[in-house]
Amino acid sequence: MAEANFDVNQSRRKFTGSLKCVQYEIDILHQMYENLHAQYTETEAKLKRAQERIKFLEAENASNVTQAMQIINSGAIDDTSLSTRLNKIYDSLEAWSLTIMPLETDLSVKWPSISLYLTANRLIQPGNTTFNRYFKGTDPELISAIIMAVLSKMLFLNTVAGMLPDQALVLRQLQNSISLVRPYKNAISVSLWKVESVRAWMQSPNFQAQLSSGCLYTLSMMKEVLRRMMEIQGDIWDQRFRNLLDNVIIPAAQLATEIQRSGTRYQWRWYRFGQTAGLKFLEEFQVTDFETRYQVKEELVRDLPESTRLGTLVMITLPGVYRVDEATGDRVLLVKHRVLAKTNDAIRTHPRDTGYGLFKGPNPTGKSAMES
């Protein structure tokens, strides 16, 4: 009987011990559940705050883009205000990306444009010596235009290939592109380019269709990530991203293409003649053909009809020079058979632009451009 009592007690102790172990495991699981629930609640709260932040930043960025385009379209471009507005766009995109990125680790692969804009934002900081070495003394509007152009061009080329360029590659691309349009000392650049070059080049439907296809590929990835994260339904994002595509990405990439197309063969120099009441004048407009090394002379350019508008194709013997529209006083630049830009460098105050655009200095070959 004693042995039987011993077995019962031992079994009871074993059962009690096992019960305590099970209870201990249950307590651990319960604690794990509480921790996971707390983490879930915290993550849900972070996601909600992120959604609100994203909506705010998206609206803020849309406002910045709209205001920047209003400044551009008004024609009264102030270099400082436009550069500031573009910088705000970069800052908004950076804040937007920093809000989104922690929520999904591989977002940088699915959204390569964010990394490009972040790189642009780092490059345009005043303390960036690498960037300032390239652009020292250059107008801020040209700086912003080149950065947006180069990065948008890289966005188009690299997204299709599914690659994410690093900052070193961006710097090399910047350096290569800048070498094509790098202003000379005391040169006037932005007053001639402005944004008319973008508007002129937008007349190319084939290029725009190709570029639009590549950009829309990237935008489709952006929308899918955002929709999955925020459970957005419908086409509310389609119009917003389409506006971003039309107002920012395509014009910038078009400008990059025009700079590269024109800069591969022709070189422009604008020399400062004088400055009166803040107005810049041109003493000399020089065009050099890199293939023949001949300077293109103004008298070789055929007159343009008064009805000529930006983007109109003009068949001339040697492209790349300008004429003055006597009816309006506008200086018209011709690049690769296309009216590239019209500028108003205080020329409206002159009945005729006598004395402008005359070449000085010998031809490298001793031959005239007509003989070429």
C-alpha cells in the first residue's frame, strides 16, 4: 500500500510539474502575443501617421510643382525664386521618401526615382564642394535645369533596364553633360536658354512617346507600391502621377536630350557686353562646328518668316545661329534646323539689332564657313 501511495504522490508531483511547465509556456506565449499586439498597434499607428504625412507631402509637392510651372509659364522668371521652388520640390520628395522607405525594405529597388531625387537633393546643397566645383559662378536656374535634366534622363534609361545608379555614376553623368554646356567665364547662359528650349523640343512626338513609355513604367511601380501600402483604390493616383510626369519628368528629360543633341556638335559662347539697369546685352554670339572646326557666320542664315513660332522646323545651310525678328525685336536661336529659343535681352529697345552677332577673330583653318 505504501508503494502504491508513493506512486500516486510521485505521479501527482510529475503532473503538477508538467502543469506548471505548460502554464509557464502559456504565460510566455501570452506575453509574446501581448508584445506582438503592441507592436502591431504601434505599427498600425505609424502607418496611419505615415499615410497622413504622405498625403500632406504629396499635396505640398504638387503645390510646389504647380507654382514652379506658373513661374515658368509666366515668362517672368526669377533665377532665385525658381531655384528655391525646385529645391523645395526636392526637399518634399526627400521627406516623402524617408516617410515611405522604412515601411518596405526593397522600396528603393521598386522606386528608383526616389534615390535619384535624393542624390539631386544632396548635390545641390551649398556645402557640396564636388558639385560647386562644376557649377561655380553659374546661374542657379541653369544648375536646377541641368540636375533635373540629367537625373530624369538617367531615370528613364536605368528604370527600363531595372538598374539603380549609384551616386558616383550620377556624378560622372553630370560631369559629362556639363562639359557640353559649361559656360565660359563671364558668359551669359540662362538668359538665352530659359525654358523655351524645353517648350521647343516638346514638338517631337516620337521622342515624347518613347520617353513617356519609360516614365510610365516607373510610375506604374510607384503606384503599385503605394496602393499596396495604403490600400488605395481607383485612379486617384493616375492623374496626380500623370501631372508629375507631364510637368516635371518629361520636360526635364527633354531638356537633357536637347542639350546632349546640340552640344555634341555645336558650341555656343555668349559674351557679356555691358549691364544697364540690370539688363544684359550681347556683344558677340559665336558658334563653332566641332566636326569642321569652322565658325558659323550669321550671314549664312536665311531669314525667318514673321509667322515663325517656337518648334518650327527651319531649313538653313548651317544650323546653330540666330537672327533678330525685326517685327518684335526677339532674338531667335536656331539649333539643328529647329527654332530653339527666343530671348529678350533688352533688344526690344533697339529698332534693329545692328552690330550684334558679328564674328571677330580668325578661323582655325583659314577658310570661310561657306567654303566648307
